[in-house]
Amino acid sequence: MVYIADINDFSAQFFNDALSLLPEKKREEVQKITHETARKETVLAWVLLRFALDGKGVTVLPSLSFSERGKPRFENEKLFFNLSHSKGRVCAAISTTGEIGIDVQKKSAFSKNMKKRVFTEDECLLGDKQADESAFFTRLWAIKESYLKNTGTGIAFDIRALDFSKQCLFDFFEKDGLYYSVCADNEFAFSVCAKEKREQVFRAVPCEALIEYYKTAVRAAKGEV
């Protein structure tokens, strides 16, 4: 299950109060973020993660560690997660079968130079044939990013080594032992890269459900419930 929410659905008070649900290190990082949208996206991503974990019966956030390249992970080796956000849209995914990577991208146009830097020749040829070129390349970019986030690969990796020209038009596919689930609407494209051979379900979480969850979680942390 992939959980999705939009920062525009929540009040400023929500983001102030929900800070208490973040790990201490993340709270400190958020308080240093000066860009309002980025700050809200980070808070909402971690609230979504807590909400997703709660649905799995995990009410206490497991201890965190970080890879050499800074990818956060749970010290619990049987539980994996990944977060992503773009232009106000936020998503969270968890897995019990192995590393997972998720990416969301807002639909945008790609210049010729940008295409040459990140897409293969076959991918560019395929994109040129699409009725909505921007939607195609945004979707493809999300797919590639979900792979990078699954593997924790750094910026030194040449993303053009990944060729999805034969798979990227499918909503669910396998490539090199990893399984991709892709979802797109008129504004955003989402992609999940996981080891599990199962199509992911994308769920938009109503703001009322998240608000009720964080209120209950905060009360529980204070011993009030």
C-alpha cells in the first residue's frame, strides 16, 4: 500500500502540532528548513509513514539508522520504508519483504538537453511518439528515481544506464529482479520499486483520517489513552 496526501489539505496548526510525531533528528532538520513548502512536505511524509505503520500494528516508531549515502532505514531488519514529495504532493510506502523505493513527480516539460542527460536514445524515441510528451517523460523520470531510491544509489550513478523503453508504458512490470508499480493522474506520476512480486495499491488518505490519527497518537504518547 502506498499512502498519498497533499499539504494543501492541512492547516498551519496541523504541521506545528504534528512535529511531535517525527524522530528527534528529523524534528531538528525540519526546524532548520526555511522553505515553507519543503518543511510541510517533510512533516506530512513522516506523519503518513506513522499512519501506514499504525495500519500494520506498529504504534511506536522503530529506531532509525542511515546508510552511507544518507538513506534512512529502520534498525528492524524486517521492516523497510521510503518517502517522497513533489510540489505539495507527499507519499509513503512500507515493505516487509525488502528495500523499497518510491518517487512522485509533478508533470513538467523536459528540454532536449535534459532528455539527453537522463534518458536513453530508445526512451527518447518512444517519448517523441506520445501524444503527451510531458506526461510520458515525467512518468519515466519517476520510474528511474524509484529505482535509485530503492537501491540508495548516489548521484555518481549514470541514470542513462537504466533503459525502461520496453516497460515504462505498463502500470506493473518486472525488470532485473525488481517490480515496479506506476500510477499517474493529470498532475503527478508515482512509481514504486520493490522486491515483492505484487502490484502496489495507491491510496489517497483523507485529511480527516490523518488529523484523527495524529491527535490519537499524540494523546497516546502523553499517556492520555
